[in-house]
Amino acid sequence: MNGRGARLLAGLHQTWRRSLQVRVVTITLLASSLLVGGFAYLIADKITNILLENAQSDVQARLNSGAAYAGKQFGLYNQPQEAQFQETVDGTVNYLAGGDPQQTTGVVVALTADNFSGVIQPRTSPAVGNLNSVVSPELRATVAGGNVASQIRTGRLGEERTKYLVYGSPVPTRFGQVELYYLVPLTRQDTAAAAARATVVATGAALVLLLGLLAALVTRLVVTPVRVAARTAQRLSAGLLDQRMVVNGEDDLALLAASFNQMATNLQRQILRLEEMSRLQRRFTSDVSHELRTPLTTVRMAADLIFAERDGFDPAVARSAELLQAELDRFEELLTDLLEISRFDAGFAALDAEPTDLVPVVHRVADRLTCLAERVGVTIELDVPGAPVIAEIDPRRVERVLRNLVGNAVEHGEGKPVRITLGVDDTAVAVTVRDHGVGLKPGEEKLVFNRFWRADPSRARQTGGTGLGLSISLEDAKLHGGWLEAWGAPGQGAQFRLTLPARAGDRLTTSPLRLVPADATLPFGGPRAGGLLAIGPGTGGALAVGPAPTGDHAEARP
């Protein structure tokens, strides 16, 4: 039951947050209920007071007339013991009550004499039961003291309990004072007040419902175009650029729809223009790369012939042949990278995933870059498991990514060791490449994967890179459904982490290795968060920069 109630509350809360119409109608109903309820209370209270005042005025008039009549009747007697006095009392009470002593409904007239309780017996007309159940001792004491008093009290004079308006007045006589009481039942007034309250409540409820219905209709007129605009915007964001809103009338909502359609048209025109420009740029890059292959092949043949005969040339000409050979190698690599980038841009890149042991892949990358590392005085350290690390990957692409990462680390290592770490868990594999060079300045984490970007343009490339390696590596990681992330801090080097799902097509949620190295420190002595560049399938390839986790556990990514 508690779970069902919690789900119901959660559903109501979600509806409240998502529906503007529900909020407007609910607020209108609550506000109108409070307002109408207040007015209904005031009106019902006013009607009740008017009915009670009318009853009081009528009783007061009858009491004054009755007291005067009784005074005249009793003024003929000097003592209550005189003959026929009791008959005069009975006749007076019956006359004031309406003349029928057997009547058991309507106004009750009572005559008492507290100062002559042993001589004059209380008389009521019509005859009722215990008079004290309605006339309180306090009221009798006040009237016996010579004052006119009243009260509203519920009591039983007949078969049912009834609410009475009781008025009492002293009646002076020659022998002393007697007390006259009028007991008026308020049944008719209560019935009228209840009917008035029911009418007011029903009218108020109907008014509240009408206000709620009116608010729903008015809100619907406003919300419906907004909902249509929201749905149209969602379709536009999904790529359906031909979606438009229907324009009806010439009011503000029609102006909104027309403006929205104009905006959508402009966006479609701009997007199509940009897509065409992008397509032309990709085609231009691909065409240029292909067209350069033929002259490059011819130049390569001539350069190889000159390079092979360089020993017979003058030293200056021999050096020129060596430089020509090196630049041709770099030019050929650049063309290869440009063709690869054009395939990614065109969406033609395909993943040839197969179960692969990453341990020999890491060793193979380290062995191929050992000569370069020795030339620049950098030691490559490996931290890989002894057991095989199997994952469904494209070995050619993964090896290219690691070669780019390790090559950059060696180039920027400043002669300090470069460490390659391989980690694995149940769902993912990860490789980190750590160097202790100059590191990355704040904000450079956003630029490190840009095409042709260099941290220091004045530095000479040791590897003859093309400036496209990290961009291609990023595309290779995204093609696997993985992450390629970078951390760096000035003076503390940098670390790149490649995380790939163990099974092709799975979605990554965690990484077996930390992105921020454990030896990174803040100026205050704590772990350094540094800059974090997070690129994953969930971001659509966008750059997400934020503080990195600093705990000892593997980093989790939403």
C-alpha cells in the first residue's frame, strides 16, 4: 500500500512539473475555492444573523406587549392569595400563548414567581415538561432581579430536543414581582439558515467548477500552440527540417507560430548551406588527397633514386636528399591521415572488431617506439597484467591510437620516463599513458584533440607528426563506443586514458583505471584535479570539461 501511494505521489508530482495546464487549473481551483468559500461563509453568517435578529425583534415586541398585558391583569389583586388570582394567571398565560392550552408546538409562554414560590405555581402554555431544561438558573436570577434578559439554549420540553430563543421580563404588581418568559423555537430559522447555507455552498461549488473549466479552456488555447511548437522543435532537432506549425488567425499565438516557422526556415536554409559546405570540404580533401597520390608516387620514385645515390654527391646535395626523403615520408603520412579523416567525416569508417589480447598490442607499440625513446633519452615503462586481457576491438585502430599516445608522450616527456598501464574489469579495458613533461596549461584540455593543434608551435617535432594523430585517435575511440580522455597540469606532465568496452556494442559506465594519476598534487598538498577532458558516446563527441575525481577507486562516468 505504501509503495502504491509513493508511486501515486510520484506520478502526481511528475504531472505537476510537466503540465502547465494542470498547474494553472489547480491554482485557479484553489484560489477560487478560498475566495468563494470566504464569501459563502460571510453570506451564510449574514443570513443566519438576519433570521436571528428578526426572531429577537419579534420576541421582544411580544414580550413587551405581554408584560404590559400581564401587569394590567395582575394589578387588580393586592395579594396572590386572593380568590380567582390563580385563574387569572392561567387565563393570562393562555391568552399570551395564543389561546389554546393544549397546543404543544410553537411559542411557549411561562409565568413564574420566585419570590412567591409557595403561593404562585409556575404556569406554561402550552403545558410542557421541565421548564428548567430550557430556562437556566442564571437567566431566572437575572429576571428575578428586575432585568430583561435573553439566551439561546437547547433543551427538551417535549419529545425532541429543540433550540429555543428565551426572553424573560419582570412584571411588577401591587404585591410584588412575577416573571414572564417567552420560549420561541428556532427550528424554522435553523431550517432556513441551513437551506441558505446549502444554496450558497452549491452555488459556490458550481462557480468554482465553472472557473476551473474556464481556466482549463483558456489555458488550453494558450498551451496547445506551445505544445505544438515544442513537438515541432523536437522534430527539427531530430533532423526533420521540413516540419512547420499551422498558422491560424492573426492574434499573438498566430504571430508566434509564424515567427517560429520563419525561424525554422532560416535554420533549415543555414543548416543545408553548412552541410553543403561541409560536404564540399570533405570531397575537396578526399579529392586532393587522391589526386596527390600520383605526383607523390612519381616524386617518391625520383627521391628514392636520388637518396640511394647520395654518397656520390657533394655533402650539401647529400643532406638535401636526406631532408627531401624525410619530408616526403611526412607528406605521405599526412596524405594517409587526411584520407582517414575524410572517411570519418563521410561516415564510411567501419569497425572490424574481433577478440584480441591487448597485452601483446601494448608490447608491440612499446617495442616500435623504443628507438625513438632512446634517441630522446626517454625510458618506456610497462605495467601490464601477466594474464591475457581479451576484448572485442579492432586491433589495427587500437594500435594506432596507442602509437599516437605513446609517441606524443615520448616527444613531450622532457627526458623523463613514460609509463604505460593496462587495466581490465568485467565490462571494460583501459590503457593510460603517463608522461612527466611540461604538462597542459588550463584550457588546453579543450584543444588537445583539435586537428593540427600544437601545445607549443615553436617546438620541433621529433616524430615528424602530421598534427592529426590525436584527432584520428579520438574518432577511433568513438567508433569503438569508448572514451579518450586527457588530464594535464603545468609542470606535472599529462596522462591520457583510452577506455573501451570489453564486448563490442556495450555501453561504458566505468573505467578500470584512474584518469588523474595518483602522484599528481595540488599546490596545497592534496590530490590534483587538474583539467579533465571527457569525450564519450553520451556527449555526441562534445568536449566536457570538469574536475576529475580524486579517490582511489576507478572513475565512474554517467
